[in-house]
Amino acid sequence: MKAIRSKELKLCVERAVCELPALPTAVVKVVHETGQADPSPSKIEEFIASDQALTTKLLRVVNSAYYGLEAQVCSLQQAIVILGIQQVRNLALSVGLVSRFEARSQTEKDLIEQFWLHAFGSASATQLIAEYKRIEPRSVHLAYLGGLLHDIGKLFLLCNFPVEYSEIHAGAEHGQKTLSEIEREEIGMDHAEIGYQVAKHWKLPITLCELIRRHEGPFDAGAPEAELCVHLAGILCFCAERDPQASGEAVGDPVALKWLDAPTPDLKRLWRATAEALDEARTIYGIFLR
């Protein structure tokens, strides 16, 4: 019976991915432009200006108390300078994704908020790890986007199959198997594979799609640094959400941990810095979601 259910659920998931609305054109253009070796601020401004909702959100963020500016910012050009291209890209992508995944109940709204906090926290943790390991700039860019989107498959399942996915999640929390293992048993694929299909459907860069697919591991010795970075960033964020003081031990894929090569004091500093980044994420998330 479980095999039949798994097969049916997999077909439903694949159909739902194909029926997902496209990301706003402006968002896709911003993501691709910011991925260039020398992104053009004027093009980014042009893309954002073509989307009124995105323009409004960015101006709301830059004029928030968080940035504490003395004068009101009314131009996109000025907002992009103040926020920086990376932050503009992240907020644009987040606004686009929020518009495609709407909560139908307060419970779903709370879970989606937890997802975004983890996404922002993980993205920030990739920066901390990248600085610690001194990885090259293009890998840093990819890792940050990967940190933001690595669990997009979970958000997709949460919003499209809330009852089924809550049961899967509960099984992972109370059983001996990992979430990915139970997802594969119940759906026929895990959230990483589903996230890959979602990202590909949205025509995001293929390197980002593949990173999402492989972020859970297992890894071999030749794994790209961006993948290892995202894997560890997600674990650091998970730990920081539960223990901001870094009093426990972080676990992860052995190859990824060997690559990080961080003695316990350094690992705990990264852990605590991620907890601080989560506090910042709560502020930014609250602003752009309103």
C-alpha cells in the first residue's frame, strides 16, 4: 500500500511543480545579471523598475529603521547603492518566492516564516564559512544563493502538500531515519531533488539547480566548495536556531567537515556568528514580508 501511495504522491508532486507559476521576469533577470562577473547597476535598476511590487518592497527596506537613514530614499539607484547588489539580489529573489508560496492558515504562515529565517540564516552562514576558508568569489556568490534556496523543496512540499508533509516531518522528528530518507520512502524523492526540479522549472542558473540537488550529500573528495559550504551553512544555522550559545556539537557530512577543518573553538565562533546573523534575518524578513 505504501508503494502505491508513494507512486501516486510522486506523480502529484511532479505535476504540481509543472503547474508552478513562473517567477516574476524582473526577479529572474536580476538573479542572472548579479551572477555576471561585472554586474551592471543600471540594468539591475531597469529590471527592478519594471516590477512595481518589487520596487515598493526594496524602498520599504532601505527606508526602514534598520538602516537608520536621515533622509528618505526615493530613487532605486540610490537604494541599490545603499543596499548593495548582493542584498538587492537576495531581497528580489525572496520577494519573488514569497509571492509564489502563500500560506493558507496561521500554522502554515508560521512554518513559512521559520523557513525564511533558516534560509536567510543559512545564506549568511555561507558568507562566514567562505571568509573562513577564503574560497574564490564566484563560489561565494553561488554558495550564498544556495544557502538561500537549498531547502526550497521543503517550502514547495509545505505549501502544496501540507497534510502529507507534516506527517513526513513528524516521522523524521520522532524516528530513527533522516528526513531525506523518509521523503524518499513516502514520495519517491527527497526535498533536494524536488528543489532541483522547482529551480529548473523557474529557469534559475543550472549550477544553482545542481547545488540545490546535491546539498544534502553524501560528498566525495572532489565536491565543489560551494556545495560543501551550503551543506555546512545549513547545519550551522540549524544548530544556531536551537542553541545560540554554541554549547553543543555540530555534525555533518564527514567530507564536508574535513574540508572545513575547523578546530572546536573556530567552529563555535562560526556557530555564534550565525546566531547573530539570524537575529538580523528576523528584522529583514519582517520588513520585506509586510
